[in-house]
Amino acid sequence: MHMVSTHSLIACHDCDLLHRKHSLREGERATCSRCGAVLYQKKPDSLERTLILALTNLILFVLANVFPFMSFQLQGREQVTLLISGGIELFHQGFWQLAFLVIAVGVFFPLLKILGTLYVLIPLKFNRKIWRAQEVFRLVGALTPWAMMEVFMLGVIVAYVKLIDLATIVLGISLFSFAALIVVVALADSALDAEEVWERMESAQ
Ligand SMILES: [Zn+2]
């Protein structure tokens, strides 16, 4: 018995007209029959490109967390900070809820998202099914709005701009890696074709 699930229907985001979904070939896109808006598309080499970008993200994440973020020189004293230092400092000052939030959105969620993406995509590349891949992929999707590295970055910049007059600030490798990470995560998000991943997970061995 073949059932038509809500999964196979899609509403146009511009005019709400319902369409039945068809599978597309690479590079094709489906448009609304009433208003012409793009409903969904099959991005070329989506899996490979997302995989390469996710691996790049992992490297950038490691660089961002291992190397100095900034160093301050004030009256002969130098203080080096890491990416996570801001969160730890908040914790020491008693703002533990804020510390938890900052570390979660700036470090923990992005890492979980990168690792989750690789966990799902690497076996799929070889057409293999891996334990709980669907649950992990669902989690990756749920994490996306919470991996707010740009908010974290903005907070750091605001905090440190005040110190410019007081101390000499040297920007570290971590800061540049983190800035690159924000860009490459956005590229990976746009390269990812979630529909294709779901289809491949269903047909993988
Ligand atoms: Zn439409």
C-alpha cells in the first residue's frame, strides 16, 4: 500500500499553494505553478561540498579553541585569552547562567553541529547506514538556530572595544579562525540539501 504522507506535499512559501513533491535530478529546481517561486531544488554535488565544508569547519573550530584569541598588554603585563576565556570569566564573576549560554552558543552547540554533520555525512558518502543517523541528523537541524557564533563574536567585540584605550590589543589566530568559521558554517548550511540526505539515509545499506 502506498500512502501519501504530508512529507510528500509542499506549500509555496509565497502564495501557500500546495504541490506534490517529485524527485529532481541534480541542478534542477521545482517552482510554484501559480507564482513561480522556487519550492525546492537539488543542489549539485551537495553531499560532497557539505562534507568538505564540514571538515574545514572542524579544523577551524580546533584552531579557534586551541590558539590565543586576543592578548592584552597593559603597563608591561601581558594577558592572553582563549576563545572560551570570556565564558569562564563570566562564571568567575557569578553570572553562571550567562556563562553557560555564552559557552553553549559559541562553543558547545557549534561543535555538536559540526560533529553531527560529519557523523551523518561521512558514512552516507560511502552509502553506509550508521547507528542512529536519522536522530543525529534531526538534532543537527534543531541545533542550527542555537549555534549563534556571530552573536558570540559581536559580544566579544563590544566587550573589547572598551579596552582599546586602556591596553594594547593583539588579535590572535583563534579570532581569525573563528571569523572564518562563521563564514564557512554559513556556506555549509547553504550547500546542505537536507532532502537529499533524508533520501540517501533511507536507501543506504
Ligand atoms: Zn506560489
